[in-house]
Amino acid sequence: MKRTLAAEALFALTAGALCVSAAWAQTTPAEPAAAPDENNKLDTVIVTSQRREQVISKVPMSVAAMNSAGIEKASVRDLSDISRVTPGLTLSSPDPSGETTISIRGISSNVGGSTTGLYIDDVPVQIFNVSGCPTLCGGNTSPKIFDLDRVEVLRGPQGTLYGSSSEGGAVRYITAAPKLRGELTGLAHAEVSSWQGGAPSAEAGVVLDAPLASDVAGFRLSLWGQHQGGYADAYSPTTGERLRRNINASNSQVARLAVKIVPTDRLSITPSYYYQDVRMADRATYNPALGVDKIDSNIAQPTHDRFGIGAVSTDYDFDAFAAKLIISNLHRTAHRTDDYSNSGEGRTYLNTLDIPAQFPLANLAQLLPARKGMATANSLTVNGQNTWTEEIRLTSTDSKASRLSWIAGAYVQVARQAYDQYIYENVAQLSSMYDALWGAGGSLYDPNDPLGGNTSYTQHDHYKNTQQALYGEASYKLRPDLTASLGLRLTRMTAYFDSTMDGWWAGGRNVFTGNNEEKPVTPKVGLSYQATPDSLYYATMAKGFRQGGVNPALSTNPTCKTDLDNLGGAGVEPLLFKSDSVWSYEFGAKQTLAQGAVQVSGSLYWINWRNVQTLIELPSCGFGYIDNVGTATSKGFDLGVDAKLSPHLTLSTALGYDRANYTESVTNAGYALGLSKIQYIVKSGDTLPTPRWTASVGAEYAWHWSGMGAAYARADYQFATGYHAVGSAGTQNYNALTHDVNALHMLNLRAGVKSGAWDYALYVKNALNTRTEMSRANTFTQSAITGEGSTHFLGTALEPRLIGASANYRF
């Protein structure tokens, strides 16, 4: 495979930068240096990415972390903000719903299990995406950010300590723990903001942290609510006039209560409950023909997503090791409404009256609507998630003289998910149109309205996935400066699935059940060299995986027969799809320079991805199935430099490069049989949907404002190159009209002052008001009449400029 000169040069540059920083670190004078000024040192960041507390510069893996102060100053409010300041972490929106797919180092998927683990403390919260749904029908349980201690992004597979769905990496939200001593302390937060051209927003929050009995018990309570004004406007699909302004407003509430009880010096018990409720009145997905923020949907598309996490964490100190037991339950319900009025060629023709010249109008049993926008189709979906996890973890208690350090544990998970969908529309009118095209005596599958109530389709899916795992990881100091590590996870996974589809689009009632079992083994091998107290080198080889599953049977659906025939006919759709897996090879270094004023970290990696779980789209019927298709590689680097140039000025830069491509072509069986013009399912050399380059640059200037207090001004710029959302021409999922995702440019500004117990800040997000269209989807892929795609598009863009002010009072 060819490599670009730029890639080669940057690989060399990254390696060179690490070597230069190492040389600088090791050529400092041997005699003791003067004690460094603490004002010239960067803050020390503590992480638990390896399930134990460590200084981030001592962790032999690629970790990005942001503490609560950094979260506030960078105006980080959700996962999308985190992705823009973390090279290698990317969010994409593959469909008009606005739900996102998470990618770390090019490893991502919008179907099946997540490739990125999401955790709130020790509780996994990612969800399984429904394969038979025409659009992304899972969504991730992404928490709003308030009262967090820190966020950690673990780049690279975490199969040993974190298991399935962490094959690309993991994102961990770490909450603040209750205190056991002192008086009641807390935070009162208020914030107002407004979109350019949109409506105002407001939020308020409070944190209370206090001991209940000194050294024995304490609690931490946080409450937060937000009304976010909208900025998109609704236009009539029939007359083109503006109907409503700022329709995409939302309301969010978050509550968390944790109580820590320490009955003895060895035992602590921490029960906690986290609750989040998010309601969005409509989407900002617009019609590009009208312009950004102009929406001409036939109906509103609200969402309501709420979840709760109950957990109990118990810790016991056995002197030689510490034991932790975590029991948790995640319960989530998400309701969603989709406007399907133009999602299908028959509906689009009815709504636009853009009937092809060859359409047999005389055969219609029912007349076409007299004006545009009359064929409304309303999809209602309910996605429920109920996941129980239990984990017991033993961690060695190490001293500076310890040569052996180890961690071992057992993990059990039972995850249930239920997905229900109902589509309501004028079945008789659609039936008449399709019968005019293909002939069926006045009805396509069943007279007029088979389910009643103008219900054209129903789908009811139930999933039950289980995992049982034993894992362990040990590190041994071969020399005081050289450590070898070995990890292994043994997992047994089962998946059960049942699906019932019925109605006009399903060709009648279809019932399917299936199950599978797998036993993946995920090892990890590492070597780290602590050349000096401030200079670390490491190399790791690790495996990651995600669970396989079961497909709904589409072969019994007559609307999908032509599409399946084009892929090879009967049996082309697998009833079961297997786990996919990655092997990652990484070399990295971390340096602390200039007596703590400069920190440099970087890594080079090569990831091989096998049996890639891929959605095979069926362009005419609108469904799809998952298959293990081909192999891919992702290779690149990440490089970060933080420098405190003076007591006043701090700079931070991060750069990521990722070249992710398929390395194996998979030929379409239907092409070989002369049934299809599409030659490949996937093609070697095609890129995976991830930016080639990502970068962020931040600068902060701090000073003492006479009469006020400590002040700062900060600017952050983020960039990501454009990329291809799907494969190239001649592949199954290719769509020239939605192929490209544009580059991202974002500038955020913030200034604040701390005066006594008060913190005040002014900020501007997307200061340049960059409204680039980031992605585009059309409402059906291929017409059975013309062979062309829909010309009715839905676009997504960056949010407009947001200007805000906040005030925090700490007591």
C-alpha cells in the first residue's frame, strides 16, 4: 500500500520530536538544579486508566485527560466538545437523526456493538445499534458534563481490562467522590447564552458536598438543569413560508447523589445514583436546497432520552492487595419521532409531484395529492436498555521496592435491549402507486391497510447479550528502569435475538429468532523503559474485540428480494455475524522537560482490523444486514505538547494523523453472476470514515487583575480534515451524492476572573461562526424506476456562534 510523502515525513517528525525531547531530558547537568518555581510548572494530572491511580506521565499508554478546571476553561459541555480537543477521537453523524458514531484511531461502526467503550466511573453505558433499522436507531448514552472530576480518553484497544466494545479505545467520565471531613462545601452555577440568529439559553446547577459523620460518612449531591434555545426554523414544504422559529430547543436535567460510608479503616461502601433526562423539540437537520438551519419536514421530530444508573462500589484493604466490588444497573428509555415522508421513492414522488416521465399514471387506483407535502409518514421508535453488571477486582498494594504489580478480576454482564418501531402513513395511496409500477391488482401485498390505522410497518426486536470474563494483568520490573507486562482476558459471550416485522413494507408478518456463542481471548504484552524520572518509553501489543450477533431474516420480505438477488440471491445474508477484532502495535514516549514546564507525549501505532462488522445496505428496500467483511488497517500517530512559557502564558498543542483503509477487496457474488453492476462489497484502498488529520491549539494568558483577582484569557482552535463517509464508486454502500464529509474548523474564546469565592467568565463558541455543511444524506439510495438516488437531501452543519456568560460561587 502506498504511503504519502506527508505521512512518511510526519512519522519521522513525530519520532524525531520524541527522540529530541529524550535527548534534552538526558543531557541535563548531573549536578542538582535549583528548585523550580511552582508558578512555572504544569499541573500534575492523576488518571485511573489502568484501574489504579497514576500520574499520567507514568502511564505506558496513550491517554488524554482533562480535569474539572480544564473542562471549564475549554468550554467542554459534551462528547462532541471532547472530540474536538482530543486528536484521534472523532464523532460523525451517519444519518439525518443527528445521532453520532464514535471513532478512536479510525475504528468505528454505526451498527452492532460500539467500537468505543463509554463509562461513567466503572459502569459501561454504550448501546447496541439496531441492524435492521433504516437509520441509526441506538444512539449512545452520552452524559452531559457537570460536576465531573475529569474525563479520560484511552486510545487503542482496551480488551484486557475493559473487554468488549473497547476495541478502538474508551472514554471514561469520572465523577467527584464525597468528602469525609470538614464543613459543608459546594458550588452554585448559573449561565446564560444565545445563538447567533437563534434563541437564548440558560442553565443552573448546584453541588453540595459534606460529611455526615466525620471520617465515617459523607455525601455529594449535584443538580443541573438547562434550557437550550433553538436556532433552526421550520418552513412549509407546500408553500415555502416560514412557520416557526428556533424549533430545535431542548431541555436537560441531571442529578447525581453519592454517599460514601467508611465503617472501618479497611472498608468503604459508596452507593450512588445518576439520572439524566434530555428532551429535544425538533432537529436541526436542514434542507440544503433552502439553506442552513431551514427545515421543511412535514412533521416535528422530537426526541426524549432518559436514563438512570444505580451503582454500589465496595472497597476493602487486605494489606497485600485491595479488593473492589461494583454492582450496577443501567436503565434507559429513548423515544424518537422521524419524518419518513421523503424516505422512499414513492413517498418522495407523492410529496414533490416529481413523477418520472415513464410513470404509468393511468393505472393509479387513487389520485395523487393535489399539492406538495401531502404524503406524511410518521415513524415512532422506542429503544429500551436494561443492563446489569457485576465486577470484582483485586489490585496489588505496591511500594517503591515492589517488583511485581498485578490486577485480576471477574466480570459478569447481562444486557437486555428492546426496540419497537411504528410507521404511520396513507397506505392505500402508496399501495396504489406501487401497484401502478409493478402491478398487483390494486394492492401490493395486502388490501389497502393490512394493520389498520394507516400503520404501514411495525418492528419489535428483543436482544439479550451476556458476558462472563476472567482477566488479569501483571507488570514485573526486570530492572529498576525496565518493566515488562502481560495481560489476558478470557470471555464467554452469548447473544439472543428475536424479531417480529409486520405490515405493508414487510410484506406481511415475519418472525425470526437466533442466538450465538463466542469465546474470545484478548491478550496484551508491553515493555516500558523509565530512562529518567521524567522520561518514559513504552511499546505494547494488544488485542481488542466487540461482540457478534444475529441478523433479522430479510429474505422473507418481498421488498428486499431484488436487492438480495443483486448480492447473490438466497443465503447471501448471514443469520449470524461474528465478533470482529483488532491487533494494535504501539510505540510511545512521554517526557517532562524544563523542570516541569514542558510535557511532551506521543505515540506511533499500527492497527490490523479483521472480520470487520459492516452494514450491507439494501438500497431499494431500505433495510440492511450486518456481515463480517474484509480487513482494514489504521496507522498513524498522536503528538501532544504542553508548555508553560512563563507564569502567565501556557500553550497546548495536539496533532493526530490516521490513515485508515481497507486492505482486502470483497467481491459482490451478484456481480460475478451477472445480477448486479456493483462489483465490490468493500474495496481495498478505500478509506474508513475518519479524518486523516486532527489538531488542536490552545493558548491561555493569566494575570492578576488589580482589585479583582486572578484573571485569564484563552483561545482554542480545532481542526479536522474532511473524509469519505462511504467507499468508492463500484462498492455496495457508495453514494456519490453523500460521499464527502467536509473539514472542521472551530475557534472558541473564553475569558474569566476569580474574585474571592466567585468565578466569572465570558465565552464565545464557534467564534468565526463557521457554518460548513459537515455531512449530507439523501432520503433513499436508489430508485427502482430510474436507478438514481433521491434529490431530496438532509444536511448537518456546525452549530452557530454561541455567546455566553457564567458565574460560579464556591462555598
